[in-house]
Amino acid sequence: MRLPFCDHHICVILGLLTEKPLDLTLSNYFREHKSIGARDRRTIGETLYQMVRWKSLIDHFCPEGIPYQRLNAYKNLDRNAKGVPEHAKLGIPPFLFDRFTQAFGGEKAKDLCRILNTEAPTTIRVNLIKTTPELLMERWKEKFNLARCNDAGAGIQFKKREPLFALPEFKEGLFEVQDEGSQLVSDLIEAGPGDQVLDYCSGSGGKTLAFAHKMLGKGQIYLHDIRPWVLLEARKRLKRAGIQNAQFVLPKTPVDWLLADVPCSGTGTLRRNPDAKWKIDGEMVDRLILQQRQIVKDCLKYLKPGGRFVYATCSILPEENEMQARYFIENHQLVLEKQLSFLPEENGKDGFFAAVLKKQDLI
């Protein structure tokens, strides 16, 4: 049987999906099949993301099917069919549905599952070292449909997806793509000129990029990550943004501010990574909790007495967030100064948690 053009490629990619993330699989496939046009790429990508989002429902109707059968099942999904389990109707694994229900109650859990199966908004953070939101919106007013973010002062939301990385303004370092919630977490770093800051789990430097302007180029930012390849990307991003007071080494003296945006379940950002939700289970969460505690224990030695420690996750599970903050307070001579927590919003922020903890002076 000869499949329609897009259906053929969808079925081939479904057969390639293993442990690699969907976005990486798609990127590699399109790189190898340059003849697929932009419109077909969009159709293929959107269909695959929807199929991954609704995997539990497809599994219910077609548990062992080959790719074409699963695609056909997706095209004929009936969430209200008799006998469909609640978690399958909501496109969520049973483990997460149970955890959400325990944490937030049944109705809020259902609402969360619905939001996590929508498309995340496209949000940028304006680089305040080089420009302002007002100037950038004025520059784009005839080109894009835009709105200022509700809470993040440097945030702008695009009303539809755009090829942002191809824009000259991106190449000039005038903005970075960053969720509004992530921007608000970054704002908790109130480092000023002359301060010393350690971004301990820096990744490619997203949060450093968001707070660096407050230091006016004075003081030092140290970025640390166990993955050397993400630090290479961080170097490129900081250079593009015009940040010159950063080093990619651990500090030799205690710092004023310490940020640990730790590895977590990512349950607050599942709209952007829908394939990740099918890999989350109790064993994984328990392992992450221990890893988070070890990371915090390791990095606190770099914080001076009286300094501030910002613990952050993109999780919405209490055991990775509020419960961890209480553990750190009880075990590491820390005092809670501020706490930030929000759930994913429709057409708005992703879910994040952060706590600002002050290291007590030992007398």
C-alpha cells in the first residue's frame, strides 16, 4: 500500500523513535531528507508531536500496532469511547496523573494534564545590555504580532511561531528565547556590580544571560557544568550577548550568589518535551531527589556566610521543590528568604520552582 507523502515520512520517523528525543530525531531526519518542503515538515512535525502527546490514548486503541496502524489510530481517536482509562483520556502516564492528583486535587490535575498537552507559547527575553523591550517591539511592530509578558519585564511573547534564530536581531544578540517562568526565576538573582556569582548547573547559560545585566560588567560570573559541550554553547551565547565578566571555572574564593538549577523531572515543561513524560516514574524521581541533594551539598561550599543560594527546578512535583527546600534548611544552616512557585499556564508560563536561601553566619 502506497501511503500519502507526509504519512510515509511520519511512519518512518515513528520507527526511528527509541531513546533519542523527538526534536533531535526530527532534526536529524530532516537534515537527511532536504527535499521535504517547509509545509510538509510542519505537518510531519505537528502530527508526530501530537502522537507523542497522546501516546497513552493511542496505546489504548492500538497497543502493539505497527507505525501505520498507530497513525491510523491517532487519526480516529475517541477520548470518550467506553472503557478508556482517565489517564489515557488526558494523555498522561498513570504515575504522573496519580502524583498530580495527590499534589493538586483531581480537578486541578485534569486541568494541568490538558494544559501540558497544548503547544507552549513562543517567548523571548530582551537582552537589556543591548536594547529594551520597547525599542525591539517598535522595530518589529509591522512584522510580528507581539505582546509584552504579564510578569517578566524583559519578556515578549509571539502570537505564533516564527523563525527566530534566523532574525538579524538574534544574531546581533538583542534577545534570547526563554520562557517567562524561567525569566522570573533568573530575576531572583539580585547580584549587583562587584558581586561574585556561581551558576553551578549552568547548562548553556540561559539564566546567566538573564541576570548578567544587573552587574554592569563588574564582578565575576562563574559557570560550571559537568557537560563540556553545553559550556561551549554557553561561550557562544555570552559572547553574542556582550557579557565579558564571565569565567568557565569554579571560583577560588566564596561567592555572594550561588545558583543551582538542578536536574529534575521537567514536569513543568512537558509541553516542550512531550516524549519526556513517558520516561518519568517513581524510581526516576527518587533518584533525582538524591542527586539534587548531593549537588546542593557539593556546591554550598562555594557560598560565603551571609550569601544567597537559589535552588531552582522546572518541576511541579512537591518532592523536588518545597520538600527539598525544607530538607536544605534543616541540613545546611540555611534560612528561607523567598520562594517562587507556579504551574504551567495556558498560553503562558511553564511550571517552575525556586527558593532563595541565605547561608547563616556561624558564630
